Amino acid sequence: MSVKLVNIGLIDDETIMVEFSDQSYAAFSVTELLILQRAKKTSEPLEPNLPN
């Protein structure tokens, strides 16, 4: 089953909320989205920087 983007909204000045068709949600900072976009364009491996 493919999941599609349904809605995008702002949480605050630096955070974006994304709603998907499977009724799940995700929040991304603007910086994270720019990193994802850059990685997609350059086909570089993406290594998330997750807090411990």
C-alpha cells in the first residue's frame, strides 16, 4: 500500500507538520526538509542526526 501526502501545515516559525493518507503525522524542521531535499537531488546517502 502506498502512502501519499495529504496535508502540510505550520506548527511554528521553524516546524512543519505533514499528514499522510494512512492518517499518520510527522513534524520536520525547515532545516531537516532542506537536508532531505538536497540529499534527494544529489543522491547522497541520508544519515539522520537523531537525538540520543
